[in-house]
Amino acid sequence: QREDWFDSRLIVGLAAVAVVGSALLVWRELTAERPAIDLRVLRHRQMWVGTVLGVMVSISLFGSVFVLPVFLQGTLHMTAWQTGMIILPGALATAVSMALSGKISRYLDARLLVASGSLFFFSSMWMLSRITAQSGAGDFFWPLILRGMGLGVVFVPLTTITLSGLDLKEIPQATGVSNFFRQLGASLGIALMATLLVHYTQESRAVLATHVSWYDFATRARLDQLVHAFVGRGADALTAQSRALAVLQGQLMQQASILAFSRLYLLSGLVLVVSMPLLLLLRKPRAGAGRPGPVAAE
């Protein structure tokens, strides 16, 4: 973002290296007798579809996990302790829902659970997108509970779907491949959200700034109000006007930031929801599929 993407020769060079390196990695892993990453397990439809869905889940999860603390501390000016206490209930909801979904998936179609969890997650992201500068800790409780429940309901059934239909000897490699791509998705999600946060904030600021000028009645009224307030506290006229402009600039940046975060929350939810049609490509897992014991759990 700072180097303006492909206008930078360095970024173009690194992109070329990444493409060539990825191609060599795939070639090596497909031709090696004992590959570190056995990509051949992706020949199974359940495996590659489940892996793609896992990447989408990671992008949504880690993207939203990255964004929220930045919003709470950077925009709403909460402390690290306050941020942790706000996030804690959602984390507990994830732990509880994962334990429950593992038992429920024995009786319900795992695909239905994944779809339901995705809707929970999208609902939570939509609720977070409505947050304003006046929101308090209580406004985050139910959205994060919903997010935690949604992700917990998605994780276990998705693993079951991904590993179903594989031979027992393929399970260890398939688990490694699935985790490998989920980690890539997590890295991609964080990088994507960090880049879009800067872009959306700049874009929102530019739009808002067009409505903040000396020719706008509301702007002049707000500045006059701030100037009078600072003069009333003992500042001279020039200092009061300088401080008033600084306050107005800060409020403009805060609102631009809130609009940017709102778009990122919706994007996180949409990434997961738009990938749900892939569930139609999957077969219903057999009872006990994907549960080969300690190897799969690792």
C-alpha cells in the first residue's frame, strides 16, 4: 500500500518470485516420493472443497480478530484491559459451541451446521458494522457472542466434512494440508484487512472532507461553537481557532475510521457467506467420518 502496489518495481519483482516459487513448490511436492505437503490428497472433492472453505473461514476469522482490537483501542480509545474483557465472552462462546457442535454433528448434517454458523457469523459482523463513536462495551457483547458461536459451530463440522471419505493412511497428510492452507488464509486475511483499512479510511476521509468547508453552514456553526468554548476556558482568539480546527480534524478522522471499520466488518461476513454455495458440492459425511482418533486431532 505504501509503495503503491505494482507501480513499485520491488513489488513486481517479489510478486514474480512468489509465482515462480509457488509453481516450483507444487511441482516438487507432486513429484517427491515422500512430500512434506502431500497435495495429492486434494484430488478428493470433499478435501479440496473443505480446504477452500477453510481458507475462507480463516480469512473471515483472523481478519475480524485483527480489526476489532485496532478499532477498540485506536478509534474508541479503550485500554488493552478493556479490550480483552470485551473480547473474552466471545472466546468463551467459541469454546462452548465447539464442544457442543462436536456432539450435535453426530445427529445433524454437518453441512447444515456449517451454513448455520456462517449465518451467525454474518449477523455478528452486520451488528458490529452498526457501531458508532458513542458505542460502549455493552454494545459489543451480543455481536461477539454470536461471532463466537458461529465460528465454533463451523470449525468442527468443517473438519469432519474435509476429512470424510479419505483412507486412514491419508488422514495425517490431509490434516497437515488443511492446516497449511488455513494458516495461509489467516495470513492473507490479516494482510488484506490491514491494507483495506488504510484504503477505506483515506477514501472515507476524502468523501467527508468535501462536506467540511468554510462554505458549509454546519461546519462554520461547529467551529464557532468550539472557538467560543476554548475562549471561555481562557484561550486567545488565535489559539482557540487553532484548537477548534484540530478538534474538527480529529472528529473527521474518527468518523472516517468508523466508516472504514464498518465496511471491513461487512466484508469479513460476506467472504464467508458467499463461499457457502460450495457446500452444495459436498456429500453428507458418513457417521464417524473424519474422526480417526488422535492422528486427526493433531
